[in-house]
Amino acid sequence: MSDCSDLIGMPYRLGADGSDGHIDCIHLCYQALERMGIDKPPFKQSWYQASKWDVCRDLMRWGLRVEKPAYDGDILLLPQQSWAFAVTWQKGILYIGPMSQKVQWSLVQAFTTYHCFRTKGS
């Protein structure tokens, strides 16, 4: 079983990969997927400026679009500002809280609007 609990509470900083105690939404997903032993989508620096639709197309090359998150490691695009990455873990979603600006975990049912992708290996 993977443990991502130490990511909860980590402060957000755009572009941060977690190595200095800060993380952004993309790297949050990458850290969680690595801990779960799930192949990560190829990283693209352009995602920081890309439209949600461009990111969705890239994620569809990595995995399958699914209706709802159901497995650890499903990647979500949430409608925060323009969009934000999130990842499922332990029947919930790890994401950067828009108000707290820290990694949070909430039950999957707390989210109703998102685009969800699952690795083709699941």
C-alpha cells in the first residue's frame, strides 16, 4: 500500500516539485503516482500555460478518459482558476486547496466537476 499522507499539508508553490517542502498540482500527482507504482504521463513544461483541452489531449495519450475516479492514481483536472491537477488516493482526492494553498485530501464525493483519466495499465 502506498503512503501519500506526508504530502497532505505541503504548501503550494508554482513549479515546485516537493524537494524543498513546496509542491505544485502537477508535481503532487507525479509524487503520488510514483509512490503508487503507476506510470506517469510524460511531463510537459507547456502545461503551465496550456489550455485545459490541450492538457486533456495529452492525458488521453497516456490513459483513458473515464466518467468517475475509482482507483488510486486516477488523474483529475479540476476547475480551479483555469484548471488544476489532482489525483485519487485512498477513496479520496489529493489536491491543492484553493483557499489554504496547501495539499488537502477530500472524499471523492466532494467533487462533482472534473475531467478524469486513468492509466491504460489499470
